[in-house]
Amino acid sequence: MAVRIVDVTDSEGFGLIPPCADPGFDHRTCDYWEDADRGSKASRASWLETQAPPPEPARAGAFNPFAPDPDDEAVNPFAPARGSAPAFNPFASEDDPLADNPFAPARPARPAVGADAPRKLALLGRGLGVFGSYAKVLLEDDEPAAYAQFGPLSAYPRAQRTRDLYPQLPEAPLPAVITCIATTATARHRGHAQRLVEAVCDDLERRGFAAVEAYPERAAPADATSAATPEFWLGVGFRVAADDERFPVVRRELE
């Protein structure tokens, strides 16, 4: 049995995400953790379609009686020639795409998913340029067997909302979070989920995080939750940081 773990950073990796054990749910269309108010774990086939963003409608400007006639061919000797590159503006903001300093080295393009990516892939790709990947897939003999979703706390408003319910949780250092850990029904009891969690924790430590949290649900059926059980997390080095009859918080300090 050959096992390898890949990051979900593009459409190829996105295509490796395994199906949920319960067909009513879908990792590829879930926005439960990203949308604290309307997020859903449901399977939504329309989300898997790639669609180019609609073109922005043309905006009709207000009539300006003092504006020059667009058909007027009067020549402005101080205006740059049409088709030429814009002049360097030393007062432009850094966000201005025209503020390009010809004397500074060109900045490398940050990785990003395409504008026509499925919605979930776009969510997973939000932090590629700064944070890195938000998901990993474990492959067993090149077949997807387990899935994990993770990232900074700021990427998952529902995790932040859950955390706000427990004032005893430490405010610093703020943790990274693992929102989802799931194994396919046919690949269970082989240690894949534990191996994937270890890989995620090692990755988060390299990215500079000092702690990671997860938000399991007690007494939930195995196929109905992607956050596992408290017992699972205790078995991979986490401790109960805030106890609750249904939704405890588990935490692991990263060395």
C-alpha cells in the first residue's frame, strides 16, 4: 500500500477530494465553516460547474456640460500618446496596478486559482498567496482515502463564532484550526485520518503557528460529522481545552 498526501491548490488537486460517506454531504460544495450564517454541508452539483464571472455592466456616466466633446480631435501636448504606457506616478498607492516602479525588481506573481474555478475551490484558494493551501488529500495507492480542511482562524467565521462561546480559551497565541477530517467508508480503520492530521499539524508548525484547535461534536454519527469526535482528537495529541456536553473545543500546542 502506497500512501501520499497532496495539497489542494488547483483544479487537479480539487478533483482528488473524495466523496463523503453520506451522499447528502459533499466536501467539494461545503461552506459550513466559511459562512457562519448560511453555510451548508449539503451536496450541490451546481457548485461543481466552472463558470466565468459575468461581465460588469457598462456604467452610464452623468452628463457633464463642461466635458470636451469625445469627437473633438483637439491635441493636448501634455497628455501621453494613445497606446503608450502610463507614466510612473510616485504618489500612487501600492494597490494601484499602474504604480509600477521601473527601478524596482518585478514582484513574482502570487499563486491563485482561476477566476472560473468552482466556488469551493475559490474558497480553498483564498489564502494561497499568503498562507498556503487550506486542504490536503491522502491517497492510498493513488485512490483518495481521506480529506482534511484547515487554515487560519480568520478564514472560518463559524469556528470563530464557536470559539467566542468559551471565554476560557487563550487569546494568544491564536490557533490555526482543522475544520474537517474525514475518511472514505472503504478506507477506515487504517490510520489514514491520524496520519493526515499529523501532516497538517507539521505543516501548520512550519508556517509559524504555535497551536491548532478543532471543534468536534459529541455523539454524532460517523457519517454526519466532518469534525470527528473528541476521542479521536485525544488520540492524536489534542487535549480538551473547553468542555461541553455537545460541542467541546480541543487544542494541541505545536512545538
